[in-house]
Amino acid sequence: MSTDYLQTVHDVYAAAALKTDATLCCTAGARLSFPDLRIPKTMLEMNYGCGSSVHPADLGGTRPILYVGVGGGMEALELAYFRRRPGGVIAVDPVREMREAARRNLDEAARENPWFRPEFVEILEGDAHHLPVPSGSVDVLAQNCLFNVFVEDDFLAALRETHRVLAPGGRFSTSDPITTRPLPEALRRNQTLRARCTAGCQTYEAYLGALAEAGFRRILIRSRVPYRLLTPHEHPELDEPVLLESIEVVAVKDAPDACAPGERCGLEVHSGRTAIYVGTGRSEAVHGLSFAHGIPVPVSDAVAQELGRRNDFHVTASTFSARELGCC
């Protein structure tokens, strides 16, 4: 990123740390609630995200969880709920004002939550392109509505850095806004709008393509919902309204030898599709999956496309609300 744009991003988030900005990002829908977890009001007001990157199913393992872009500290607190030990969560942010605000908010959280201690979250100076942790040292890396501020090359560099620090089998839990059609270049060049999570949105296909290029092979789409509508009235660069969507994704770093010779090892995107065997037999086996007659089985988009060409399978459309990483 250019020096000018880095300064723009810094200024936007330093200002949002000093005074809450309800227009910076927006999270639709109710948040998850956990027993005995109280989130301080100031954390909720500084929730500069477009979804959630905290999913209990991702939070196994014993290594630290790395959170990039600490913001007001809310998701770092939620992640600490599942680690509950000093340094169990490492939160990284390049903006001093945001790190200081997060520390204050975590101190408040400790007063409201008897189980929590501020040392459960270690806050470090750093950024997505230079993460201050060793390679293969974390089980989970999470970010919410940060990576979309990067231009394409920097976005890919951040994803590669993410892949570097994850242990084999580690998960990248991410929430970002995407666009339903490419944004005009004149809008994308607006540095302030990009820093404010609007002008840097990529299409769904480009977003997943960047994850694959960074080395992630298995990708699960947890959520894809409307985020904002950009109109020509607000943004004269547009010739018609453009809907932005919020997407929640988990991408898995496979072990180097995860693909044995002869195995299917292409990109696996799971977007909530199922395949249902409707043939004359009682069951069918495909790619190591067993299909009982009439029973939906979650499959990757690639397998769904393959089986959709067969007369003995009924394949459902993507729900963009997948629950698990299945096979193939």
C-alpha cells in the first residue's frame, strides 16, 4: 500500500478508536451469546465488523488464537472465552489508539466477567503483512472486516502471511464485505471509502480465488447476507445501485502431504450444497461418500456439479450456509 493510503487507514481507525463511529461498519442480525459472558457496552459500540469470525466449531486445538485488527476487543474477548489462559489469544493491531482502547475495554470486561483476566489477551503492535508470531504457531487466525481494505496485491500478501502462521490443519476464520458485481475503478481509487470498508470489496469469485492462490484448498461458506446498498445518489461513480454482501468463511490449511497420489486434490468450496441419490438401488458410493437413497449428503461445489450431470442424483443449490467441511 502507498504511504498516503496507509496514513488514510491509520487516520480512519485512530479516529474510530477515540470516538465511536456507528457508520464505519455494520453487523446485521443477533450476535451469538455465551453463558457467563458479558460484553461491555463500549465494546459493542466499537464493533467495527461486518459479521462474526467467532465460531465454536473452529476453536479446538491448544495453540494460541491470533486475532488481526483488534478493534474494540470484542471478538478477542469472545475468543478468550474458549482459551481462558494467559496469552491464549494474541491480538495484533498497527494503530496505537486502537490498541489502547482495546486494553481499556478488556480491563472493563474483567470487571464484568469473573472468569476473565486481561492477560488472557496479549495485544501486540503489528499488521496483517508482518504478523509477530512464528510460522505454524497458531491453530486459528481470525479477522473481521479488515482484509477488504487492502488493494489486491496486498490482500494476497496478507492471505499468504495468514497461511504461514497457521499450523497444519489450522483454520482461517474471516468475515468481509464482498460485491455482487465489480465496482468501478473510480470508486475503488477512493482511499477513504476503501478504508471505511466500502470501495475495496471484491466479488465472491475473486475473494475465493485469492484464498486458493494463497494456498488454502478447503473453504467453507458459513454465511452470505446483504451488507449495504451503494447508490448513484451517494456515489456518482456508479451507474446503478450495487448490493454489497457480508460473507463469513473458514479456510483450512492442509498438511503438506494431505493429497496422496491419485487423490482428488483440487479446490474444495463448500457452500451448503447437497446431493441426493435417487437411482434404482438402495445406495451409491462416489468419491468415498456413501449415499443412501433419498438422503441429502453435504458435498463440495465441484462434486455437486459432477453429480448434477447424472440422472441418478438430485443436487440442491447453494445455501451459502454450510455447517461442515465434508469430502471432495
